[in-house]
Amino acid sequence: MMKRFVYVLAAGFCFTACNNPKPVVRDILVSDMDSTVKPGDDFFAYANGGWMKKNPIPGDEISWGIGELVQKELYVKLLKINEDAEKKGEKAGPGQQIGDFWYSAMDSVSIEKNGINPLKEELDLVNSAATKADIMTIAARMHTYGANVFFSEGVSQDAMNSDVMAYSMNQGGLGLPDRDYYFNTDARTRQIRELYPHYISGMFRLMGMDTTAADARAVSVVAMETKLAAASRKLEDLRDPYANYHKYAITSLNGLSQGIDWPAILGKMGVKHVDSVIVGQPEFYTALGTIVSSADMQTLKDYMAFHLVAAFAEYMSKPFSQANFDFYSKAINGAQEQHPRWRRALDAEQGAIGEELGHLFVKEYFDATAKARYEQMVENVRNAYKARMEKLDWMTDSTRQKAIHKLMSIKKKVGYPDTWKDFSALKIDRGPYVLNMLRANQWWNEYGMNKLGKPVDRTEWDMTPQTYNAYYNQSNNEIVLPAAMMSVPGFKDAELDDALVYGYTAASTVGHEITHGFDDQGRKSDEKGNLCSWWGWIDTVQFMKRADVLVQQFNKMNPVDTLHINGRATLGENLADLGGILIGLDAFKQTESYKKGEKINGFTPLQRFFMGYSLGWLLEARQERIARQLLTDVHSPAKYRVNGPFPNVPEFYEAFGIKPGDKMYLPDSLRVHLW
């Protein structure tokens, strides 16, 4: 349950410490406002509109907000680490890998000269397939290096037994972002669907195919993917953990898919030490068998060759990377130009050896005092949630005690891991950039497969310290807060007043992630992370009834074109936003800053809390990006993560005098009464 934001903020503001009631020279929360907007009509625009008017989205971005400026500061630090490593030219260890990765990624002369040649061996293997069995054997190999054709899979904790690592198989194999892109009839989605075969044909031409053949084969590939999409479940249907959990003995998998030898394929991918697997959507695999068995060999090989090249196009010569950008970034997300090579290289490195980079990052840039502040904040928010649970009038005592036990069992990870991953077996050199990425993917595949049959490592992190994000891990019942997540660009932590910090971090991050343990999915796992029913029947009915009010509220929201937010698919994140605000505010009320009630630049602590939360969602996104988000993402667009939950918070009305007639006003009978 990761909380993903993309933000931005103008640097250079001056802040006073939180215990100083004197006016601030330049206050972020005041300077970003648009005072022409009534807070009760559109609080997001009221709090953030001034900044957005002055900061249009740059051409190489699909969105622009506070997260991007946090990331901008991170890029400066990470760039220095890489350039220093390259200059040192170490012969072994993390310094060697980082320096050589950077050299290969920035060696544009060699990248352009090599073109598609570094992938020729893999493409020749695809084209050599003579039988359907060959096709699936080669598909298995492709999965080991990150070209996930036909289906998706991976290693994670067993949802029913969190002490065991399980291998899971799920629907996948699509080139468009989601199954709905193949069927939706709105104008924007239709246009992307019409462009897709042209993108595939263009890739085929770059691979040496003539135009007539490229066009015809692209149509066949899209037709086959459409069949895969038709067999795929919709986004909201993937959120039911019970409906997407089906354990199969490996020896029985052949009965699931006609003509596919799954035990042999899993062996080729490195699955070992387990005798069963979790199949998320069995009907997809039944359809997959039929699709593969009925497709002609050329279409199957074309599909695989296209996905192979598309998976690595970003790391190849400009014709390939530009075609990939033009379709996925420009047509689908609305970006106007590519990021510079150095930034794309840093993004790729984050996925390849990000934790190795993070090890060097925290040595130089993470303050132990800040770490202690946020560790204490987690406890303050946890205690506030406990107090709120104890007062719930709709929850039975039995379920309440189990909920509190789970809450108090949540583990916190703040800043960086205590134990770092060992990348010494990964070969990184100054040769072709695309091969460094391919080998990194193989390393990660082997790393995951090696977990099978071994005890679960509950100390492991799934994010790097330099990631501007956070998450709740349901299987471990833990929240993870990387070092970068607490950043406000241009400021030291000590310069931020408590009201801002409790809105910006305690509510939108700490409270949000803790609430995920009790959202529509998280509530189905116990304190050990096991999927089980621990709620009473009456409690479940009450929860669903109250949560459904939020579903209906968000279903009515229309961010772009004729597309509405899917209130059911986004329920977990919307519940976490609302819960985070409520318990973050409760925790803030216990601070001396709140109790003193002193104003800063004319705003009370309560008002600054809501403004601080809104600062956390300061974001302007392109219409294309929003449209894709509505079809593929369980998070609501940024504006609605402010304007959506606030009308359900009583203190919001108190803080800004919200009255009937204001657009954000909701009568009490229509508000969510859950936490």
C-alpha cells in the first residue's frame, strides 16, 4: 500500500522555528495560497492555487508539484555520488558498480553506435522458436530479465501464512497500461488505442521489418493482446484478496492451461523449493492456454520480439528511446519532451542498484535528529488512533480489542534499513548500458527466487532511503518511511512548525499508512499479516455501510473529460487519506503548539494543519496523466485527496467557517462516520 505523491515547491523561503509565534518573513503556506478562492468552495485551489499559477508544468514533465522539487534536490545529491564514483574508477565494491553503471548510461556515443545489437542474441532466440513449447520456454527466459510476456509473476509473502514466501502468478502480458484501454469508448482512450498499433509497427520497422509487414503484424499483436485483456479482471476486482488467492499444486497446473507445461516453465524461471503456487486469476490462465494454442507462430514471435525491445527501448539508441517516449510518455501521459539523459540514468539506477546507492546517500544526507523526531511522531499517531478506536460506538468490544492489538503490533521502519542488500554477484561494467539493465533484472529475479523455501526476512525494505514515498506492508503489518519522504525542499526539518509537519507528514504519510492496516483490504489481515477473518459480522456490516458513503462521494467526482473517479477501486487509499487526517489531527492536538493556539502569519494552528496537509498534495498534472490514473491507479488525483476527505472532518468546518451553500459543505447525515 504505497503512498505515491508527486510534488513541488519553490525553494528559498525563510521559516522560523515552530515555537516562535512571530510572523514568518516568507511562509510557504501563505505564499502558495490563492486568496481569491473561498476555502469552502475549493480548498485545494485556495491553499495551492497561487503556486500553480506561477509554476506551469515544464515540457519534460507530466505533472509538477512538491514531489518533483524534493526529487530535484535528491537528484543533485545522487548525481554527485555517481560522478564522484566514476572519477574514482574503483575496481570492486559499490563504488565500482555505481561508477561503471554511470559511465555506461552516459556513454551516448556507444549507445547510438550499438543500436539494437546488444539485444540481437535474445531476438535471435525468439525468432528461432519452432513450436509452442519453444515459445513458452523462451517466454520463461524473458521473465528472468524483465520482459514479462503473457502473464505476470513474482515472489512475496503468502497472504494466508506470512511466515512463508510464496510464488504468485497473475494476469499480465499487455502493452497498454490496463485492460480497460482495450475496450473503453471515451474519446481519449480510443485515440490511444488507435495509436498503439502504429507504435508497434514503428518498433518493428526499427528492427528491420518492411512497412507492409510491420503494419500487418502489429495488427495481429494487438488482436492477441485484446484477447488477453478480455480475460483480465478489472481494477476494482483485483482488490479482493480472497477472490485473488487460489493455491495450486505445481503438478496440477497443467490442467489449468491447455498445452502449457507449467512445471517446466516455472523451473526455467528459477522457481524451486516449493510444491505449490498462488494463482490470482485462474480464468486468465485458462484463457491464456487457448490463446497461445490457437495463435499462429509468427504472431507469437512478433508479440515477444516487440515486448522484448519495448522493455529495454529506454536504454537503447535514440530512435528506440524516442519511439518509446512518444507513445508511453507523450501520447498516454502528456509529456512534451524527454528528461535529460543524466536524469533518466538516475531513475534507471534507482531500479537497478538503488539500495547500493542509498547506502552512500544516508551516510552523507540523513540527520539522526530528524529520524528521532519522526519515530516519535509514529508513536504519537499510533496512540491517537488507539484513543479513537476506544471511543467508536459502532465497533463491538471483541473486534475493538483485536483491532487495538493489531494497531499496537504495527512495526515502524524509519529512514533506512539496518542491513543492506549485497549486490556483489551482480556484474556491472562499462559495456552496453542495456546489458547492465538486463543483468540487473536477472539479479533481482534470482534474488526473489532464492527467498523460496527460506524464512521470511522481516527486516528487509522494499524501498530505498532516497525514495520520496512510503508504504504499509500488509504481510508484515509494518509501515516504512524512507529518509527522503520527510523532506520539504529548501528547508531543514527544525525550521518547520508543528502544524505544518503534522499535516504534511503525520496526517498524509504516517496516519495514512497506519490506516491502511484497517482499510477495505488491510482489515482482512491480522496482527501477523495473515489473511483471515477477525472481524465480527456486525462490525463488517457496519464498516462496509460506512465505507460505502465514501465510495459514493468519490464516484460523483469528474476530474477530466467524462471520466469519473472509481470510488470502489480507490476506496483503500481514500479511507487511508481520511483516517490519516483524523488521527494526524488528534495527535497534533496533543502538542504544545496546538494547545498554545498562537497564530503564524494570521493563521491558527488548526488552519495551518489543514494547509500543511494540502501542501503535501500540491500538484498540477496533465489531462492525459489524470485520464490514465483514473483507469489504472487505486489513488485518486491529488486535488481530490484534499477536497475529497476534508468535508468529512468536523474540524475543517470549524477552522474555516464552512457553511451551507459552500461547495464543499456536506450536512452531517451525508458525511463518513467511520474512524
